[in-house]
Amino acid sequence: MTCTVVVLAAQRTDVVNPLAERADVSHKCLVPIAGKPLIVHVMDVLAKCPEVTKVRVMVEPDGQDSLAPIMATYRTSGMTVDLVSSSENIVESVLTGVAGQDAPFVITTADNVLLSREAFLATYDALTTHDAAMNLATKQAVLAVHPEAQRNFYEFADDAYANCNLYGLAGAHALRAAEAFREGGQFQKNPKRLITAFGLLNILLFRFRLISLQTAARRISKRMCITLAANVQADGAQAVDVDNERTYNIAQMVLEQRGRLV
């Protein structure tokens, strides 16, 4: 079984990314770290995964000229790489990225520079038994990477977890999970939309830390009529992407420690 990977490389409309501005590049995905643009670290991992036959890079048209020569280097390995115009909404970009492509689908971001083959495989393998997959790491594992590696955690009855920007969809039938987020914006701050997607009881159980992560995954699966795998990554670095100067410095430190330099 092979898969299509969607890499989200666009940036917010009319917002100048501070890291891109500092590096004098048009898009954050082109910001150099440990000697290579952010997106190259992601692509290098995907290029080593024989399961990946196609990569769809979602980016605005004004970023495609800069990315084209970089992406061309990966096509020589037999992996198809397409630059696809993104939408303002992340979910719309995902839906565009997977349209007409071969399932299953793995979705990540261009700033996920610490992505590992192990995390990719965990997502890929989960799609043989589940409709969708998400990845998280425990608070302890994340803070073991660096005390400031992540500041936001989801609190469950069993532990606290940070999100990893790595997801999977087994096929078009699993897109109903993404449809709940189609409108974008401050979803989590809109109680009506939140309740519609997950149900009031589930929101209350989560809010008061009355259920474990795996119980929550089962309840969400039932609510959305899919089977959702909640993978817990042992490597806390999988929950560290390059969002700002703080996480840039931490990611660079990890890349140096792991020998992922030019």
C-alpha cells in the first residue's frame, strides 16, 4: 500500500511572518534552519519513505516559483511532487490536496522539521485499521526535549498531551472528520460550532478531565461515524514545530543533536 502526503506550506493572508522577514524570504517554509529550508527537512524524511509515491505541497501561487527548483530535486527519486494552490482555509487546502489522489493520505506541515520516519509509519500503519489518525506526545516527553518546547497541552484524565502536526485519512469517507472544521477561524472559541462537532457531553467530559485520551478518541469516533486512532509518540520532539523564535531555536538545537545538518 502506498500513500499521498499533503504538506501544508501556505501562510496567513496579509500577515508577514517574523521568521520569514528576518530571513528575507517570502514564506516561512523557506526559512533556513540547520543549513536547509524548513520544508526540505520534511521532504527529506518523506523521500526516505518508500510508502510515499506522491507529495502535494499546498502553497500560494506567489510562493510556487521559489519552491519549484527545490521540489524538482525530489522528483528524480521517482516520487511525484506537485505544487498546488492553497486556500485561505486550512481544511479547504486539505480537501483540495487529496481530491482525485490515491488514498490513504498523510497530512503534515512544512514547519514540522523534526518529523521522523517512525512517526510517519505510525500514522501510515494506523490507517490499515482506522479511518483517521492523529498524533500526540505526553507532556513529560515534550518537556524532556526542552522545558520550553511546548506551552499548550490538552489535559485528559490519564495525562496531558501536546498535538503533533501529523494526521492521516484512510480515504474520502474519512473526510467527514475534517468537514467539522471547514469554516476555519476561531473554532475552539465558538461554543455552538464546538458542540455541533463534538457534542455537549463530550465537551464537558473533556473540560473537566473525566475521560482518558483513548476514551475521548472512541467517543469522537462514534460521534463522527469514523474510527479515529490517537497515536502517542514516545519522541516528544514530534510535538515541536517551528512557530516562532522560541521554537525555532529549540528545533535547531534538536536537529544539531540528532545530526540532521547539511
